[in-house]
Amino acid sequence: MASTDAPVLSLTGKLLIAMPGMADPRFDKSVILMCAHSSREAMGLIVNKPAPGLDLADLLEQLGIEADADCAGTRVRLGGPVEHARGFVLHSTDYGANTSTLEIDARFGMTATLDVLEDIARGAGPARAMLMLGYAGWGPGQLEDEIAQNGWLTADADADADLVFGDDDAGKWARALALLGIDPLVLSSAAGHA
């Protein structure tokens, strides 16, 4: 018997950009890099929400990892509202920790094991990396419903990798909208229906 489910267009490797008026304030002006997306689940990391008062050097010290490389001032970000105690490193694909690295696409990888933090602390980590606490997750059909209800826009992340890894967290939302040719001042929080 054939499935009646419509095929899901994968958003893996794409950006989700929160629309004004997002119902969940935790996602206000969020830009999320989608790490995995299927008909069963979706997972992404917010790339523009710094964790207040926490940097990589502090976190390495808490974990008992001695840092040879200069990690002071490297900010930690809030990757999403799910599992805040769990860490994820979003990084360039020049780094891979055997089977523990998820290859998102040709530009981005994600590793959630301590070995990547140990490598970063030794100066042997990826060329570009961001440490996140927590992640954004959706169940079957949930993200698609939020997109249909005007909660999110989607954009290709490959248009500007500096947007993902850059330090200008406050400007990332407007820059992500600019990838689509949208001025944030013309967006409406109300969905239009014919």
C-alpha cells in the first residue's frame, strides 16, 4: 500500500528566519541553521543568541579542559530551548571527529562530543566554530505547520557563511532577511489568506 504522505522538502543546511510577531518569545528575531530535517523530526541551532556572561574559556574550565589556545572572549550561544545543559559545536567541514560529527552539508558540520572541545582547546579544532547550549527541535509536521502559519521564512545558508559564523549576533536577523531581498521594516506579523 502506497503512503499518502506528501514528500517533505528537506530544510537541512538552510536558514530559518523568525517572522515578526513570532508566538514563542524564545525565537524572537532568531536565525536558525537547520542541522537535520525529515518527515519525522527537525533539529536546528540558533546562530544569533549569545549566552549571557558565558564564554568558551569559562565553559572549558567548568569541564576541566585545559586550554592551550586563546579561548577567552569566544562567546557561547543559546542554540535553542531544548536541553540547555547539552552542548553542540557547529563548525566548518575541515574538522570531523570520526563518527561523532554530523555532516550537515558541504559547508557545515556539527559535533556534540567532548573531543571537539578538547581539540579547540589545543588549537587543533575546526577553522570556524560556534559552541551552542541547547537546540531547537520540532516533532513530525510541527515545523511545516509553523512555516505555513507565517512563523518562519527560509533561506539558503550558502549565500553568506559569514552570517552563520560571524560575531555580529545583533545584525544577523536583518542580514538573513537581506539574503531574500526583504527589508525588516516591511514585514508584517499577520499571515495573508486569499
